Amino acid sequence: MNNILLISQQGLDRLTSINTSDNLLVLMEELVDKIGYDKLATTYEQYNQRENIDRILTSTAELLWQEFIKYDNWTDALNGFTGKDTIPMMTIHKSKGLEYDVVFFIGLEDGAFFSYDSETYEENCTFFVAVSRAKERIDFTFSSKRELARFNRDQTHHTIDILHKTLKQSEIVKVSYEYCI
């Protein structure tokens, strides 16, 4: 572990001499070589094929370079790239195992649970995964209409009304309504 930290620090020290995204990619490839591709491949399954790590390195170098262009310094570029001081957005499935003080559930409507009738148990489990991510508070939104291509229709919550009722009756949540037009 100390070896990886040393290698990372050496990479950070060299950042000031980087002046193109290609140079950044070369630096990143050198760091992977120093750490050892085989070590990465055995530790992280997604790196089992060299093409995957090469593709990830290339896209990472491009994105990180864009952050550097935007901020014109590596500290802010790295903070922007890693999402420091940002709000993470993810699907319910990606959130499994994570916890946040506050969670915003966007779109508690039938369209979000389109297979509720045929897979009620699984959809209930999915819903409660979302609810259990919040340590202090969870806010749900409902939109009466979505104007995106595949959702350009009126939204309902008839199919998943049991979820709305469960929230109201649970006595562990406060349900309030705010309407925006």
C-alpha cells in the first residue's frame, strides 16, 4: 500500500509538467505500469482484459484534461473530476449499500416502477432499498407530466399507490405536499 501511495505522489508531482491530454495519458500509463497491470487485473475484475484498462485510462485522461482546461490548475481539476462538493446522482440499484444524510427520490410514479404489476415483490424491495439509503431524511417528487421522449405522457401513481399509502401509514415519515406548476 505504501508503494502505491509513493507512486501516486510521484504522479502528482509530475502533473505540473503536463501540457496536453496525450502527456497526461502517458503519465497515467506509466503509473499503471509502476503499480503493475497484473496486480490491478487480479484485484479488480473489470481490468482482467487489457483493452478495458486502456479504454478507461484514455477516457479518464480526456475527462481530467477537460477539467484542467476549465480550471487551469490541477487541484481544482482533480476536485472537479472526483466530484468534490457535488451531489451524487444514481439509480436505486447503484445506491445499494450506500448511505446519505439526505436522499432525493426523483419521480415516485408508475413510470419509475413500470413492471410493478408483474414483479411486485422485486419492485417493493427496490423501493425499500431507496428508502433505506437515507439516514435523516428522504424527499420524494412526483410529476404529473413528463415531457421527455419516452415519458411524454401524464404520470400517475395508481399502480404503486400501495407505496404511497405505506409511507403515509408508517408513522416514521412525515408526508407533506408541495405543488409547483
